Amino acid sequence: MVVPLVNLATIKHVTGNFSETNIIGQGGFGVVYKAQLAEGRMIAVKRLNQSALTKKGKKDFAREVEVMAGLRHASLVRLLAYCNQGKERILVYEYMENKSLNIYIFGTTSLRASLNWARRLEIIHGIAHGVAYLHGGSGESVIHRDLKPGNILLDDEWKAKIADFGTAKLFTIDQTRSNETIVVSPGYAAPEYEQQGDMTLKCDVYSFGVVILETLSGQRNGNTQRLISHVWRLWEQSNVIELLDIAVVLPHPESEPELLLELKRCIEIGILCVQEIPGDRPTMSNIVAMLTSTTSHIDQPKYPTINNSATISSLDQGGDLVIPNTLYLT
């Protein structure tokens, strides 16, 4: 599939010449603007900072366009167009009304309460389907490499969609390592990737497990892996209800037993996803089956990996940790 190339004049027109009043997000990578097309459709325009247009920055931009051009799934944010004119690198995405998941699960009590149990469960299912599609449903195997709540966007119906494919990799058997810099989000990176640069599909599985546990609890894992430790203690005590975010309004008492079963199942899957040995983690297709069918077998979790090595390298609670000269698959 081909993603349309649009000219800079069109982008300037719909964003009001990149007006500050249209800014809906910004970070080290650039600025995101809300814009409206002539027919009334809302779009999100991601403009990379000039400082990000290093050789690597341009490569990440080209990779995102290449990867997204071949992906079509309800749980992935759709790339509508791009602009590559002069020094400008711009991506045009479908607009996501409710922004990112982390705003809600780590926000104020009222924001967290807006994600009731049914919504949280649906969000987890949506992310799982999206990652499973990336891992083979598209005909290619794509590793996202940076799954975290900040890269999960929510539409006007609270449907979850995976975003930010600037670090994604098309994965093939004959890939080799490179001594390029990798970017690790503390608390979400699999230990084998963070420590040795070993990149496989199971790295996304690990990150997905952390996202499950954070979505359920409203707590960050962080670079000290504190949430994983907390979850394991509650699991051993058969006290899983203590993990559920207190902002979640419990349903009618008659439906509470079903909620507890669903919560226990999600926690069990989350723990399996963060197992230290990649081979002990389930595949995403198996995870989808376990989430959607109560008859699907779930292995008994073992003590999950608790990796504290990142604490000496970063004090960042939710951002990116840059580790120079680490190997990763290209």
C-alpha cells in the first residue's frame, strides 16, 4: 500500500501555518497539531523538530512511513499521509480524540475513574489484537520496540490504537546486530534487550505485560520494576483485588465474581509476559486466545524478572533512556 505524499503548503494551510493554538502535544521529537480538512475530518499532524533531523532522525522517519504503509488494523493508528519537503519531515495521522492511555491510568482520580473496568478490559484486548497483528497478522513480523501507555492512543469511543512506529523493525530470520544506539523506555524494556540488545518478538510481549499491569493498577512500573514486585506479592497471597486501581468503580455486586475472574486472568497473563526467559513468555497470538476465551489454558507463572540495572543509568520515570553503543537488530 502507498501512503500519499502531500506538499508543505497544504500542511501549513490546515494547521494555520503551524499555529500554537492548534498544538495538542509536544516532546523531544517534535510537535503534534490538531487540524481539520475541508470535508470536516480531523487529523493529527506530527512535525519533527529540526534538531531531530539527524541522520538517525531521518532514518526513523523513513522507517515509520515504510512500516505504516503496509499496516492496516483497527488497533493501529492509521498513517494518512506524509510530507518530505526541504527540511520538513511531517506525518499525518488519524485524530484520536481521547489522546494517550497514560493520561488516564496515571492521571487524577477523576481521569482514572473515566476508565471503568469494562473499558480497561477492552483496551487490553485491543492492544493485544494490535500487537498480535504486528507479529504476523500483516504477513510481516514487525517488532514495535517501544510499547508503553504513552504510545497507546484512544479514539472517541475509547478504542485503543497503537502509535509511534519510529522505532519499529521489520523482523526477519537473517537480521544481524548493529552497534547503533538503542532507546529504552525504563520499566518497559525486556531485560535481554536492555542488557544485551537481543531483539525478538518476545520483547514486545514483555512490554505488553507491563502495560497490562499498569492499566489494571493505575501504577507505574518504572525503572525500579516496583510494580512487577508488588504484583507478584499480591499474586502469591491470592489477593489480586488489591491490585485494581481504587478509582475503578466496581460493578453491581452480582457481577463482582466475574470481574474477579477476569482480573485474575489478566494478572496471570501479565506475569507470564514478564518472565525472565523469553521462551517462557507466550506468543501474542496465544495471549489473544487466553484473553478472549476462558477455556484457553494458561501456564502457571513463575517468579517474574526483576531487573534493577536501569536505576544506575536513569532517573527518568516514564521517558526514554538512551544507551550508547548497545547492540540491536537492524
